[in-house]
Amino acid sequence: MRVTRAVRSALLVALALPAFLLGAPPEPRKIEVVAKKYSFEPSRIELKAGEPVEITFRSEDTKHGFVSKELGLEKVVFTKDQPAKVSFTPDKPGTYAFKCARFCGMGHGKMKGEIVVTP
């Protein structure tokens, strides 16, 4: 069976379409954030509005937490042996603060970061 040039072109275009245009939900972007006294690495996360994301938080030393009230993300606590995952899709551009949500020592108040959402 011969495949015409038009059919071949249509197939190539269909294969190149992103999954979300075909009705399948896009895979979340996966980011890992490492916490240690008294910082997050990275402390700045850049995302696009509408981009699903899954952030895995892990600790290098003691219990830490994560919360971003501005993004409506609830507190999670994580340890060296038990990472925590936070999944969300930011819907509007802006710069949103996050911080450690579990007291981890004298420098706890300085343990902050930001999520920057672009259009």
C-alpha cells in the first residue's frame, strides 16, 4: 500500500503535536529541591503559567517544611529519609514566596525562596 505525500505530511504533523493538544494531560515538570540548615537549593524556581509541576523536597540534615500561602500550597514536612512531593499548576504570572514550615534552628527565619511564574 502506497502512502501519499499528503497522508505522510499529515502523520508527521500529528506526531509532532504536543500531547495536551491531543487531549492528553501534559506530564508535570519535575523539580528537586534540597533543604539544609538554612537554605533551599534552588531557592528560586521559574515556571510558566499553566505548566504542571511536581516538586520533590528532600532534606540533607533534619526535618524541614515547605509552605507557600500566596500559591495556596499547604504545609508539607520532610526528612532525610522521607521526601515530600508537591504538585500544582500555577495559573497566573507573579513572584510567590515560600519558606520552611518547620522550625529547624536559629536560622529558620532566613530559610526562604521564591517561585517566579511567567506568562
